[in-house]
Amino acid sequence: YEQPALQAISRSTSYQTARNTAEDIFTVLDNVAGSNLPTATGPLYVRIDAVQSPFQIDRDDNDRFRIGVNFNVIKTTG
């Protein structure tokens, strides 16, 4: 098994839009278990768990809000 971590970052000029997108990512990926992603023949993701709820990172150089969410992943190799 591989145990990578991943971070998804949503950004928008609107805080609420960035937050809503990050919440959607959180909802879709948290507690994924036993799924082949991105297709039925892709690697088996044994588990994907959110480390915490989405959080504000900062604003980028274009003054867009950046909201992140971190995940721990367990997946098969190959």
C-alpha cells in the first residue's frame, strides 16, 4: 500500500464560493472506502479521510480567497 496525503485548494474572489467548493470536496472525498478511482479500473483507494474541516489558507496575489482541506490516503500500488 501507498499512504500519500493530498490537499485540495479552492480559490475565488468570493469567500463563500471558495468555502462552498472546499466543503463539496470535503463531502465527496471524506470517508471514501474501497473505491477504484478515477475509473473502475484505476487503483483501489482503501481509504480517504479528511484530516480536518476546510480552512482558510490566505489570499493569493490576485486577492482571491484560498480555502484548503487535507486528506490522508491509503491506496494500492500499480
